[in-house]
Amino acid sequence: MAKLSTLCYIERDDQYLMLHRTVKEHDVNKDKWIGVGGHFEKDESPEECLLREVWEETGYTLTSYRFRGIVTFVSGNGVTEYMSLFTADAFEGEPVPCDEGELEWVDIQDIGKLNLWEGDRIFLRLLAEDAPFFSLKLVYDGQDHLISAALNGSVLNLQQ
């Protein structure tokens, strides 16, 4: 089964707005820290999904954002998710509580200390390096362990 989603890292003052997923009982992201975003609705483009999901989860309307890459997330549980990855550096609006967890501004330099998906560390590094548009494939074993990764078709060494 394949799913389409967006994921966005909103930046302000060298911080990213992070979502600590703590609310839903049967959540693949339970207790993880991720950006904001979600699944496409019928006929949405990546940008339309991004703007809707960010507004629903944060109350913010993005006024400046960049499409940074495609992340193919293979769960190992029969689900493959194609995530359109964005960053944003300007928004307006007032924050609202998120029904999926707690939103918190985290210093970008401290994000690595959070409970992240292993593969997220790879694309967060690419974002920090301002890498050009990329395709990243992340394959998990069904138990949250990253077993392989490929950047723009080239296998990455995960032993570093």
C-alpha cells in the first residue's frame, strides 16, 4: 500500500517547529519528534496539502516555503509512504493547539538529541547543508530500525 504525504520544517530564529507525537494510541510516529504535515486529500498537489496541513496543525499560514525533496519511506510493514519534504521560513497567524501532540520550537543544533526516526537524521543533515532537490529512499525493518538508505539512487553507508 502506498501513501502520499507532506512534511515541513518551519524555521524561525535558528529553530525548527517540531511536533512531539504523543496523543494517538496507534501512531507509527508515537513518541517521535517530527516536522508538521500529513496525508494528501483527494486531488491535492503537494503544495496544497502542505498549506492545509500546516494550518490545521499549527494555525500558521505559510508565506515562504521551498520544496526540498522526495522521501520514500518503506516501513517494512507493507506500507510505503512518499513524503514531499518542505522547509518554510515565513508564516503568519496565531498558534493553535495540535491534536496530534505538542508543538515546540527547538534549536536546530539540538534536534539531534530528540527521539527521531533514524532516516530523519539523514534528511535533516541534507536540509542543514542546503542540498539541492533530492530523492531519499529509507527502508526500515518494520521495527523502527533503518536497514538501508539511498540518496539520488546511490546507496548510503549507514555505518558512519
